[in-house]
Amino acid sequence: MTIEEKARKIFAERAAFYTTSTVHTDPSVLARVVELAAPRPNWAALDIATGTGHTALALAPYVASVIGIDLTPEMLSEAERLRADHAVGNVSFRQGDVHHLPFEDAIFDLVTCRRAAHHFSDIGLALREIRRVSRPDGRLVIDDRSVAEDDFVDRCMNQLDWYHDESHVREYRPSEWRRMLAACGLVVESVETFTRHRPLSALTDGVSAENSARIRQALDDLTDDQRRSLNVADVDGQTFLNHWYVLIAARKA
């Protein structure tokens, strides 16, 4: 299976979860995405890998229109249900792939992409497509899983997340994002990082017994120094560890 085929299968099975996921509905992060987007009332926006539509719906009050695209029909069905529940009229959803965006050149004032870029099989092509459909000086806001600028953390978190979801490709360091965006002709305006101390169940819930065992074994095998690097700790009888995130604002040069 291709990465995209794996993603469709996995997210079809998990679609309902993303509708209510506390991570994906986090109001503080959604508010920051909107703030970084600096939207205007006449703008046309595109939300890539929209999932169940949380980012698209958060942008809707501030722009003229939003199109949310996603690979997975089941995720889009959940997004459409949320749109109807909130009676939002300027958002539409359609199936699409970031590597081959079904749009003409230079038609969007704003492109957003939240918690999805680590699944893109060709990040360079994806960024070039984003630049292609953006208007001159158009804005891009990315919110995604990331890793620290540390070889061990990079290697370990990417392995753990692949066990969690086999359509995972790579969580990029902030420095990698700067290089990749610049290489595609996108001007980086800001890069913000943050961490969340999350339970191990965030990685093991909903995965196969085999991969859940692999995740637990990987943590069991850590040295004391490695555990400190990941901030592994017992909290009320549960294992917690750090997850890294990055928020990026950029524009088309």
C-alpha cells in the first residue's frame, strides 16, 4: 500500500474519534492558528487535510470562503456533519490530495494545514503545490507534530509515531521546516514550538496489539538519560511523555 492508501484506511477507521479529539479541537491552538493566519473578510482560504473540519470551521467567521480537502471520505462525512450542526454556510468540503491539488494557480489568499504534514509522502511536492495555488503574498499556516533538535528524540518519536500510525512519514524539526519552506520559495515569518506532556495511551489507543506492545517495549528499553530526554514520568499511575509541536506562519515570496 502507498502512504496515501494507508492513510485512507487508518483514518476511515478513526474518523469519529477525530470529531471529538481534545487535541484536534483544542480551542487555544485553533485560536492561535487563526491569529497567525491574520484573515481578512474578502479572503478565499484552503484547509489541507482538513480531517473532520475543525480548522476550516474555525476560520469561517473571518473569511469569505473556506474549502477543506482531505483524502478520506469518512473524515469528510464527519466534517460535513459538523458544518451542518454549526450552520456554517461559507465552508465546503471535497476529496483531494495535497500532492495534486485540484485547483488553478494563484487562487487562495490563505492556506492552512493542521496536524497532517507528517503524513505527506513527498513534503517538497506538497509545499510546491501549496505555493502554486497561493496568490502573490498569500499566507500559509502550518500546525503539526514536531521533534526537538535532538537526534535521539527525533529518531525515537518518529519510530513511536510510526507504530501508532503506519501512514506516518516524518515529524520535522523546526530547522528542517525553515529549510524546506525557503527551498520552495516561501518566506518564513514565525516559528513557534510547544510541548504537551501526554499519556502513553495517546500512542497506544486504537492501534494493533502488536504495535502497542512495540511502543511499550521501546519505552521499557530506554536508559535513564533517554527517559529524561522524553520527559517520561509516572503521573497518577499512568506513564506520560512529551510530544513536540510546531506552529509556522509563512507567505508566498
